[in-house]
Amino acid sequence: MDNRYPLLTSPIQLGRTIFRNRMFSAPMGATDITADCCPGPRVQGFYELRAKGGAAAVTVSELVVHPETDGSHMLHLDLETPGCLAAHAFVADGIRRHGSVPSIEFSHSGQYAGTYMSDKNKKESLNQWGPSDGVRPDGRPVKGLSVEQIADIVRAYGEKAALAKRAGYEMIMIHAGHGWLLNQFLSPYFNHRTDAYGGSLENRVRLTREVLQAVRAAVGPGFPIEIRLSGSELFEGGYDVAEGCRIAQAVEDLVDLIHVSAGSYQFGFFHTHLPMFAEHGANVWLAAEIKKHVSKPVATIGAINSPEMMERILEEGKADVIYMARELLADPFLPEKVSSGREDLIVKCLRCYTCMAERPTTFTRRCAVNPLVGRELEGMEVQLAARRRKVLVAGGGVAGLEAAVTAARRGHEVLLCEKSDRLGGILKSEEAIPFKHEMYELGLTLERQAREEGVKIRLGTPVTPELVATEKPDALILAVGSRPIVPPLPGIEGDNVIIVNDYYLEKDKVQDTVVVLGGGLAGCECAVHLGMEGKQVHLVEMRDTLAPDCNIRHRPILMKQIADHVTAHTGLAGLRVTSEGLVCRTRDGREELIPGKTVICAVGQRANRTDVDQLRRSAPFVREVGDCVRPANITKAIYEGFHAAMDI
């Protein structure tokens, strides 16, 4: 078989352990952690799925090594809690059974203790410990650790390392980045100590070296130890990449892999978890620079979802290992697809933050494009149905395509009919917005998957009662989508008005000044895109809040982009469109012209209920999915399409 990615699929040896390729699964917090901080039954499936998908290593996140100074809901490991060691053993074994190396991340969040706790009362009662006395940005006091406490934390790292090895983990990642405790000691911004643990770089790195020495003593020679560093803290007062290189040099004799990330929890969530507005691989330069100064292998991470980019990073000597987190939530089988020459079927991460927003909201995991995430116990692959059925899918948007692919994988005979001349539905409208291109690509990927699974596709074919009567399906999945709402404003039909769904078809008509009517997610992102292009953009919303339909992780970053690129107006209701722009009514009843040569209408979508109503009783099994039920988002469409097909 022709291998397009010889470096990416080649093995690498760390310590005495051989890893089957260069694609590693980065630490991601799981769901179902028990009240006493042990892995629950769903934790094993969560990590095992990425091992089954072909990742060379799968890192379990995060083991709190010293609960006495770092209370958290995250994982603990001890011999006192009944079943704790056994639960970790099942997790490690679940990863190893698929040929992947089970790794576990050791963590201490220092002054951010309890960051991820769901129990807010307990969180408020925690002491915050760090290198030095101080006050966090949110006003919480921070206490400097005593030398005795530091010694006990070092001891705990060694103790937990011995237990992790006993449980079956075969690599340990020491988290010394992102503003957690070891990073706080490394950072001149946080560390103001005047003893042996502060001041010079030699002193600031002392705790990290002691931790690594304790871990090595516990696991013995040849056992891979990895350190995760922020190559640069990327904020004023923190250390830069030159200091990051010196830190890497100061610890490389004690580790087998230097994992280079970026940023700090203090100021840069968007550096450590790159948003859709950032370039893919935006942090690779940090790994590349550090690699010039060390002899040990270096790993890189940060919005890398293209095997072409991964291979190029390795070819150019910028890193030796590629880590992925969200991308392996979106498609756990990416490594297997790369290795088997099926990279065109990779489902790419949308960087929509659905996965990260779900944890503080419901304390679970969810991925917009992967309905298996967090629910792996229900099955890691689609199983064949007991009886083959004939399935008709009405609509070729994301919900219809997901339903068709899933039904075909279950062994059903599937016919998908789409009334337009292209599949993809509303995802087609994302083609012209670069930072949403993965959403456009999702439609293309689902179409390729459908064709590979043998789905029969008819374009230019609306599903009518007559067609259903002719085809006589056993099951009918209605995924007929929605249509844009066009408010009945004078001038809305003018040549200077573009419906946001049609922007990709009419983008050349957009002039240098634009008014976007509608401050929901679609309107906000379109406005940001136009602002990034250098246009003067006004965003008009009648409510007091922009993008209320945006999740809690994406929204702050989106608001920053709006502040940088757009002039936003809330509390304004559109009255009429003129050649000069949009005339609005203010809260106090005045008329105000918002100037713009082009007006883009983005006030929302309306479900195609008429199409649904005429078909809802035309087959033995009928299910409505996606926007035709209620316009929402990709997550809802994917989940409803998937589960409708699973129910047939």
C-alpha cells in the first residue's frame, strides 16, 4: 500500500517503549469521575476509543497528586479508596488492549485549585496554594507553600508514579505548563520567592527537577517520562520562548519527551486551546524553537488536524511527535484512517468548543460531530441491525447525511434524496468564511462517507408523498431543514441586500461598508469575517445581548473578535433598508440610520414544517431530525440524525 505519510506513521522509541506511530492523544478530562475521584465506568470507554482508533499513546487527564493542597473533582490514585487502583487498572488495560500506550498526566493546579469543581461551595472553601503569597485576579488570596509542603508534594509525585505503574500505565506526563503549579514556580510572574525555589532560573526550575527525580526513582530506568511545558507564557511578565528553551534544557536529562504547548490559564485560554479564529498549528513555532536547543524528542500540539500538515512538521524537523486533543474527539479513528490511506474520510474538529462548554454546563463530554463521545459504553462502533430495512432520507444536510451514513453502516438499504443540486444543506453557506471552513468540509466528508457506505443519492429530487408511495420505504427520516427568516421590511428585496445563507454565492456583491442585521451566532461570525477582510462593519441586534445562542467557551472569544473588527449596536430594531444602509428604531423611539452600502440579513431560520406535515404519516417508521424540528446547531443535527438511524 502506498504510504503518503511515512514519518507520521513510523514508530518512535521513548525510553524502552516503542510507540506505533507519531500521532498521540493529548490529555482530555473524562466524564463520569466518581464522588471519591476514581475513574467511573464511562472513563474507560472514553479513553479506549482513541486507542482503538489507532493513536500511539493515549493520555488520561488529570491525576491530582496532592489533594491536601489541590482539591479538585479530577482523578486521584491511592490505596485507601476502595476500588481506586482497580479502576485505574481497567482504564490502562482498556488502552493497552488496542496496541496503544496508556499514559497518565500528573497535575497540581496550585493557585487554581478547584478550577474544575462542580461543587461551588466546596470550591470556595479551598485554600489556594502557590509559590508566593498574593491575590488572584478574581480576588482570591493565594498562600505561598512552605518548604515542608513542597517536600510533601514532591513525595506525592513519587508515590503516585509508583501506583500508576502498578496500575498498568506505561508512561507518565508531568504537567508543568498552562499556569499550573510547576509552571507557577517556573514563571517569574508568579514566583517571587527568595529561598532556594525562587529568583534565578536554577532555583525556579528546582521543584520541577525534584518532581522528575522522584518520579524516575519510583518508576525506574527505561520507563518513559514526559514533561509538558508552555514554550512561552505569551503574556507580559511571563517567560518568553528564549526562557522556555532554557527551561527545556534544564530538565531534558530527566525526561524522554518534551511536550511543548503554550500560554497560561492566567491570561490565555485561547493560546492553550486555539479557537477557530487562530491559524492551524499556531503554536508549532514554539516546539520548533525548543527542538533546536535540546537533544530529546519534542512533541507539538495546537489545532493540528491535517495529516499533510503533520507530515510536513515532521519533515521540517519542527517536532518528533504530533499531539491532538479535540481532533481525536471529533474523529478518534484519524490515526487508523491515515495509516490505511483513507484520510479523505477524516471528520475534522470544528473548534466550536462544544466539548469544552459541556463540562462546566452538564459535567459531561459532548462533541458536535461525534455522538459517541462520553457514551462509549453504549458501543464504540455502529453495529449491524438484526433485520435489513429500506430507508429513505429526505434532505441532504448534516442531519440527513449523518442519518444516511449511520443507517447504511447498520446494513440498511438507504436512499437519500435532496431537492437541490448539492448536498451539505446550510453547511454550504460556510464555504466563504475561512475560519468556518471545517464546517463546510464536514458536509463534503459526510457525502464521501455516504457514497463509500453505498448510500444511493438523488439530487434535484424533493421527497413527496408520491415518491414515498413509489419507493415504499420501511423507514423515513425527515431532514428537510429550515429556511432563512426574511423580515417584511421595506427595501429588504433590494439588490443591496444579501441573505446570510446566500453569502457564499454572492460575496462579490458585498461593498466596503456593511450592515449585518441580526446579532445571533451566524450574524456575529459573518460580521467578524467581513471585518477581518477590512470592511467597515456595523452589527445590529434588537436584543440587549449578542450571540445568546453561542456556547460559554466560544462566546467570550467571539465577543473579543467583535470588539476588534465590528461596531456593534444592540437595542435597535430594523425599520427599512435604503441605498444608504439600515434605518432602525432606537429604544426611545427615534429613527437612526446605520450606514452601509450592503445589508446582510441574518435574523434566523424557520423550520420547514410544511414539508414535514405532509410526510409525517407516510411510512411505518418516521423520524424528524435537525432543523426541520427546531433550528439549532450542528451538534443537535448530528445527534438526532445518528440516533434516528440507530432506532431503525
